[in-house]
Amino acid sequence: MQEVLKEYGFSGSSCSVIPLGNGLINTTWLVEWQAKKYVLQKINQQVFRSPSAIADNLQLLAKYLKENSPAYLFPAPLQTPNGDNLVKTIDGYFRLFSFVEGSHTIDVVQNAEQAYEAAKQFGKFTRLLSDFEAGRLNITLPDFHNLSLRYLQFEEALVNGNAARIKGSAALISFIKTNRNIVDAFEESRQNLKFRCIHHDTKISNVLFDETGKGLCVIDLDTVMPGYFISDVGDMMRTYLSPVSEEESDFTKIRVRKEIYKAIEDGYLSEMGAELTFPEKNYFHFAGIFMIYMQALRFLTDHINNDNYYGAKYEGHNFVRAGNQITLLQRLMEFNPG
């Protein structure tokens, strides 16, 4: 740690360094030095194989936003005195950010106001980059939201996976197969959606809020890549709509909160309403169906493949997660947004 901080000109022995947040991918610390606060982060190379590709993306976006939207709060990594925005050691790749005073994050959507503010911030991020050529960005996670590929992986798991788990998952497998038309609809959507600069990981903990509860900006930008708006809207629906998370095993608690759905819609369209094309707007509700189906598919595939991707904290963990997401999908398919 001292080696990393020294690269930024800090005296490691006089720094306060404590763990920050509960992110599942990267490791983060709060650093205090000379009465100023910073956020230090180690990039998880098991997930992000090319940290330099992420750094290049953030540099491109920071330059564009500084020139075109200078008032926007964009949390770009700080440079070392040598001009580097990444520090490489034998332990991996690290980067440093300024800490935004008076800001905080939220782990769980508790009310419509929070959902509105978060959706507005993700919409604003994409709107401000609407004239940025998305194809200039590096792909940091290839095929991250490619539903067709995920279905192919599911079919391969049914051939090569754990036979006992396949037998025990018959009802879930049947549901996934019965709703195979969602994959077809996804392929069709790609002909009607504009290629945009998308965040791709829109859980509410990736938004900074101020002391009054208003959204400030979006953070955790490693997944920013070219893509379609349904990825961002769909991920918000998947993670905001239900009062319980994907870990909940009591499926009776899973429901679609109408006020949260409306808040996502109003917040996102307050920024992107004039930017989305008419065909795109017709896919707004589908965004949630697409994303929840894909996550159910991924959890079930991993269960059949003996939990070799997500891992499992207990026997049948990914089976429960898959059932949870299928239940949420059923609730959304029954839901009338009005």
C-alpha cells in the first residue's frame, strides 16, 4: 500500500487508510492525507483482464466531458506526478480518485425518490455522451449483455453440465425454454436500437447522492462501453423494482413496486426522453424483461455447471438465485405499467 501511495506523492506512513464500501468486484479504501480524502481502488483482474483499456476509456470520457460539459461532475482517476492514471505493482493495478465531500451511496432502493434520482443520473450520463462516438471505447467485458450468447451457454450446460442438477432444475429449465422468444426479441431489438455510450451496471450503489438526497453523478465506470439503452434501464428494473434482492429465498416477498417502476421511467426519460428514438421508447418495458431473463439464465447455467462462475455460499445458492429472478420476471410480465 505504501508503495502505491508513494507513486502519488503521498507519505504512506502518515496516511490513514481504511476499507470503503462493500463492492463485490474491486477492492476500495478511503485514504486521508494532509486533511484531504481520496478513494484508492485496486482493479480486479479476474474480471477486468485489461486495466489499461479501462484507463484509456476514462481518459477519453474525461476529456470529452471537460470540453463539452465542464460543469458535470465526472470522477476521473487522478494522475501521478509522472502523468500516469494507473499504478502497477506486483499486487496488481491501482488508481486514485478525489473523494467527493458531502456525498454518500445507497445500497438498497427504499423509495421512489431514490429511484428517480438514480435513473436521472444514468440518463444524464448517456445524454451528455450522446454525440460521443461510442465505438471509440474499448470493450472491457466482451459480450457482457449478449443474451444470445448466454442462451447458447445455457444450451451447452444442458449437454455437458451436472446431470443431477439438470434433473432437479426441470421446472426452471422448462420456463427458460418456454420463454425463448425473449432471445428472439433481443436480436430484433438490436436492429432498432442506437449504439450508445452505456454504463452497463446501474445498481443504485453506483450513484453518488448529496446530503439532501439529490443525485450528483454516476461512479464505478469500469463497465462503460458501447451498448444499448435497454442494458441500463433493464438493470435498474432488475435491481430496484423488488423490495428484496436476488438473494431472497422466500419468493412470496418478490413483487414489482409500481411507484418504483414509474420513478425509473420518469427519472430516465427526464434526461433521455428527447434523445431516445420512437422505436427505442417502445423497448422501455422490454428492457426489464430482457435483463431479468438474462440474469435468471446466467444463474441457472452456473448452477448446472457446478457454480464455477458466481460461486456459491451454500448448496443450491445459484438455483435459488435463478428461481428468484424467474419469479421477478413473472411478476414483471404480469405487470401493467399503465
